[in-house]
Amino acid sequence: MTAAAEAGAADWTSNQSGDATRSEQMIRLADELFEATRTLVPVAPLRNRVPDLTLDDAYLIQSRQLERHLAGGRVLAGRKVGLTSPAMQRQLGVDSPDFGYFFTDMVHRDDDAVPADAFISPKVEPEFGFVLKETLQGPGVTLEQARAAIGAVYPAIEIIDSRIADWDIKLLDTVADNASCGAIAVGATALPVSVEDLTSVTCSLLINGEIRETGTGDAVMGDPVAPLAWLANVLGEQGVALEAGQLVLPGSFTKALPVVAGESATAHFGDLGSLTIRFV
């Protein structure tokens, strides 16, 4: 079992010993979302069904699903940070990001044909993809340490999807639902840019070759490396490290846009490079 799974299992066991009835309820919700990931049949918002649901509960629900996926043989490829822009935080009424995970079988490459019917209601976000050259484990990770741990920066697209019906989500719903992660795509060639210069990088999101949204790196928590440090510290409090070789997506330059079969999505970083995927 990986460190992430061990930490999740430990948290889950602790929760069960404290309140068996509530733990059984959380397990049922986790299993519902796990099945929704498999069947693509969404579930009703969790916040409406458990009025006293907490953020800790939501992350336990997420962790339970991670355990089941890993037990089934899926391989963790990395982590994603979401809700890093002020606009998204205002929309969900929060003041901090959230995080989720993705597996090797969720990773697409440049010019891949991505089956649209593998998702319920997909949207795309342009992002950086950080490949770590050394392990990061908090608490106490600084921005400087996070920068030093980045081995390469790639163009990336996150395909977000919601197992909550009709995208009717607030923070607790999306956290429980693996931060609405559906899949990711990452380019084959690293962007020729210094980690210190990421805040000034411009990226446009194109749908079918048409620019629809544009943002700069400082839209991602003021500095795209800040979510990486935040994630390392949050996971570090659980005894979990971000391992060398893992891929971390720190958050979107722009708002997410919906996509359907027959459309392409491009994250265009100007002269630095780009990444395109096609939905079929």
C-alpha cells in the first residue's frame, strides 16, 4: 500500500473507532461516488443529504475511494490542486484551495483522441504540469523549497467532471468527489521557462482553434508554485509526501469551459509551446 493509502486507511480507522454509525454513512457515500465513477451515473449533492457534513468528512470520503482504486490495481500518477483562483473561490464561498488525485490510466498526451463518453459532463482547464525531481513533504515547505523540487514544467489540461448531478456542487461535494477530477493531459515537451518566471507566463484556452479564455500565471494563487507548497504541507500533516517523479497540476489559468465530442481543446503558451487534445 502506498503512503497515501496508508494515511487514508489510518484516518478511516480512527474515524470508525470514534463513531461507527457516522463512519458507515461516510463509507456508503464514498462507495456511491466510487460506483458513479464507474457507471457515469451521478449522485445527488452530498451536502443536502448530510447537513452536518464537514470538510474532514469530505476528505475521508475522498480517501476511501483512493484506497479502493489502489486496492484494485490502479497506480497513482500525481495530484491536482483546485479552487486556486479568486473567481472560483468566490463561486463556492471558500477561501482556500482543495486537492485530489489521478492515476496513470487517467493521463492523456498531446493530440490524443479522448472519448467524450468516458465522462458525465466534461470541462477543460489549461494548467501547468509540474514533474517533481525530488520528494516534498511538509509541514513547513516554503515557496523556495517547492520551486527547487520542480524538475520540469509541462503544458497541461485538466478535464474536470462531476459525479454530482448537474454540477450542483459546493466545496464539500467537490472535495468528496476527488476535487471533480476526470482526467488530465500533459505535453511531451517541457516548456522552456524558468520556475521563477511562471507568474508572468500567459496561457490561452482554445476550443476548436478559437481563443476563448486567457490568463497569466499569477491568476493561480498569485504564484503557481504556491499551490504546490500548500499541497505538500497539507499532505505532510497526514504523513503523506509528494514523491519525486509525480506530476502535480497547480490550478487553472482560466475558468473551465465545457466540451463535447467533435471539439478540440488547446492550452496555448505562446512561443513556449502548446498542448491539444481532441474529444471523440
